[in-house]
Amino acid sequence: ARHDGGHVPARRRPPLTAMSGPSWAAQTVGALLAAYEHALSSDQGAGLQEARLSAPFTACAALERLGRAGLAPCAAQAVRVLVLGPDGREGSTWEELAGTFTPLARLLSARHGTGSLHLVLAGPNLPLAGRREWLLPEAAGAAPSTLRLSCHQGLYHELQPAGDLLPPFAIALACNAGIWGYPSWAPTVHKVCCAQGIPLVITSYNDLEADDDAGALEGLGLEEHVDWAWAPEENPCRVAARWRNAAGRWAADSAWWQCVLPGAGVGPPAAGGPAAEADAGARG
């Protein structure tokens, strides 16, 4: 199960490293663009066959839906994304982690001319700490761009707000977070959404958990029809592979998503779904 973010002391940034070789990206830029556009355009899409593309595709789709991907169309500025609750599934080495988020940098470069992407990852189960930066060379369909990763182990709301942990962030992303199941999310949600005004994109394993996440957020004082940029709905960038959880219900990574943004003016449906406490044993 996933939790929210943390802090490590500032470290000197290592020299820029050039990425090369197939380990940095499973697809060409053209293939990435085609897979992404297919996911967004398919009304009854079956989801992504490659699970690792779900997080970067979801982040790109959220940035575009919020109209924030074009904030940094040159190398002098960076699109900054806060990733809450990552763990070894995103990568247990710097190379694996960079491979996970290179597709996001490529998509933003190809679709919006973004020259720099800075991801700040925070979570108690994050296997890495420190900073790394890479140059993504020019490729067909994408200009050269920079990918910077900053990893912090611990709970985000317990951080000292300094250095790369300071806003602004275009979005915060919490994949399969289980907001309803972990009290530690409450102060993080308050800090991210209410104190810092960052749009918080949350994914869930199925519709019932998404509904319970929304209910837990309302329990923190957020209001339906007021504090959601979009209500819980099926995520076009979900993972295709499904399983049955302990309650016998279908689940998939990032199957549903919602975005909390105080004052945005849209909320979850008035009629809530059944509680998902029975699903607790199925979270991983």
C-alpha cells in the first residue's frame, strides 16, 4: 500500500548525464505519442498493456486537462511535478526511475515544447534519496530536454519547506494512494491542496475505492461541487491487467482518477458508493 512523502538533507547536484541506449525508453517518441493519443481517444479503451506507462501518461493527461503543460515551453523553465507515495514499483535504481518518467519528459517536449521536467518524489517507501539529472538527446519528434529527479524519504507533511520541496508545482500525483485507508494522508492533503494550492491527482484501483477516497476527502472538509477539478471517473491511462481483490472485486492499477483543487467548482456525485473497507486486504 502507498503512503505520502518525506525529506532528506540537501545534496550537491551531480553533473548532467546524457541518456542513451534502449534502457532509457522502451518506445520511440513516435510510438509513445501514438500509444498516448490512442489511450485518450478510445471511449472503450482496454487500458495500457505496459504498466509502467500508466504513471507518466496519467501525469501528462492531467497536466493537459488542467491546462498546465504549456507553462514551461523553454529550457529556462521547468514543469515541476510532485509525486506522492512512490515506491520500488516506479524504480529501485536511478536508471529504473529515470526510465519510468522519461516518457513524460518526451511527451511534454513533443506535444508542448517543454525543455525541462523536474519531478520531486516523496514517500516513506521510496528506495532512493538524493538528486540526479539527465539530458535527453534530440529524437525524432522531440527536442533535447532535461529530466531532473529529486527523491525524499518520509512523509511530505513533515518536511521542512526548503529547496526543491518548495512550490510551485504544476500538479501533485498520488497513484493508488488509498486516501480513505491511511490517516497520514489528512495532513498531506491539507498541505498540498489547501495550504499550497496544488492540484492533487489521485488514482484508485476501482470505482468503489475512488468513491471512498472522495468520501474521505469530504471528511477532511473539502466540498463536493466546489473543490474538485474533476470527479472520480475511469482513467484513460489505466493499466489493462486486472485482478480480483480479497473482496472478489475487479481491480487494476490507476483504474480510476480524480483531481482535487479547492475552488475549482466540480465535485463528486452526490450519491456515494458503498464503503470499501472490505477491499483493505487487497491493497499492495
